[in-house]
Amino acid sequence: MVPLPVPFNNPRSSIEPISLPYAWGMTLTPPQALDLDSDALRIVQRIAELGSITAAARSLGYSQPAVSQQLKRLEARIGMPVVSRAGRGVRLTEAGRILSRHAVTVANALDAAAGELGELAGLRSGRVRLASFPSASSTIVPTLLRDLSNRHPGLQLSYREAEPPEAVRSVRDQAADIAVTFSYPGDPGDLHRSSATGLAVVPLWRDEMLVVLPAAHPLATGEVVDLAGLAGESWIAGCPRCRAHLLALAEARGYLPRIAHETDNFVAVFGMVAAGLGVALVPTLAVAASALPRGAVARPTSGGDFRTIHLVAEAGSDLIPAVAATIRAITELDETVWSLSGLEHNR
């Protein structure tokens, strides 16, 4: 128990001096004497995100005892506890939450400074972590990584496949620097709106939607397909966002599609269509990633339906040269290579 610096001593009151229960016998330190280091701030930020010292240590590549020692030194410096026990994990105290709130700004500033030094060295170093959805893994991503490796061979590039919600979350959690994602028009759960607050979201291009039909289907001979003419068909549906988009488009045309089969695997979708088991609505990137088998054809919708491809990054991260170079490379990609006309031209 540490007594207040000035004991309560009012002659008109019989109240005894009050003491405050600061952990580990800490004393308050004048604000001007605080000396905070970036490693400690990163640790506090990770604890805020992951809820445990062990998980924070693992994510930063430190040992758990080393992180605990860092926290003790930080708490001794500021004279206040930063974490408190909460069941099997820990949670930040008010002081910890203040540090966590400023940690992102500090980390970005330090990364930007390191990045500018790297830029002086001609981008001979730097790291970029990219996340994107499955149909981009064999189309957009290989082209992008090849271009970046040719332009900046010193960059360390890594990629992880993730559906848009997970990819956006990884940028927010600083597990990825850039995410390439997609959204459908009118989607009430579009994660590029409210849930992306604080992040930079850049629309890149439209990915045209295609109806995949058995080659012998009566509508396969036309240049485009009116979805209203498929009201009686069996459908093969994909991911939850893709399925929701199909339902919305069919509802706008006055019917509820009968979904007979569900799979996220586009190769399986195309095989089922070729076998005459149903029809499907897919983005052009899916056809670019997995060529249609014999017995299946793809046609644009008469309504010109599409989804939008986005770039998502932390606001201000374009000040880091390695990230800026990657953003520039993404925006310079020739998306027509993966358009329906581009695919037909290359066959």
C-alpha cells in the first residue's frame, strides 16, 4: 500500500489518511520523467488485440518471460499497472488502454521512418505481407508477386489466402499489410463500409459476373443470358457472399433460385455444370483461375452484373516505401487479362 504524497489532514474532519492499492509497490512518476520504448508499446498493442501475454509473445517472436519482463519494466517506468488478470488471460488497465491507443500511431511512424531509409537504399530491403481471396491466388497474385520481384528483388514478399472478412481483419490486426478483396453491389453486409473504418479502401476494377451453363442448354447459344430465363433451373452456389448475391439478383427478377448443390470449389462447380447438374453464377476471375471443361460455357448476364475488386490497407501505410511500391504495382495491373474478352483472346 502506497500512501498519497500529501496525507489528508483536515482539522475539521476525523477522516484518517487514505492509501491507494497500486500493484507491486509502484509510485506515481511525473509525466515528464516517462521514458517509453517502441518495443513495449508494440507488446501492449498485441496484448490488446490477442488478450494474452503468451499469444502476444508468439506473434512478435519473443519468449513469454521476455515479454513479462518488458511489461514489468514498463510498469515500473510509468508507476502504474498496464495489465490485470482476467480469468485465464489478461486485460489492459486504463493506463494500458491509453498506451495501446497510441501504439498504432507510434508503430506506423517508426515503420515509415525505417521505410524512408529503405527507400534511400533503393528498396533493397523491406517486407510486404499480402492477403487475398482464392480466385485471386492463381490470377492476380502470381502476376503481382512476379512484377514486384522483378522491380524490387530486395523486397521480402509473403502471401496468405483469405476470404474478404478475414483478409480485412488481418490488415486491421496488422497481420497483413495489404488485402485484395471483393464486394457485391447492394450487399448490406459489405465489409468495405462501416467495418473498414480507419482503413484505406481503394476500388480497383469490376469483375464481370458470368452464367455458366451446360453447352447443350437452350440459352447457351446467345451472347448474354437473362437470369429471368433461369427461374426453373437447379443452381450450384458458392461462398456465402456469392450465394447472397445470386439470391438478390434472382429476387429482383421475381423468383427464388432452387439451390441444389453448394461448393466453394470452382473446379467442382464447372464439373457439375458440364455434367448437366445445374447452372451457376460466377465471377470472371473464377473462369480465369480454372478453365471451363468441355461441355460447359460461360456467358455474361444481360444486366451487366459485376463485383468490385478492392485494395485495403491501413490508413497512412502508403508512407512506407515497400507498401507504397506494392500498392503502385497493384494499381498498374492490367485487369483486362482476366476479363472475358481477354480470356477468349488468349485461347
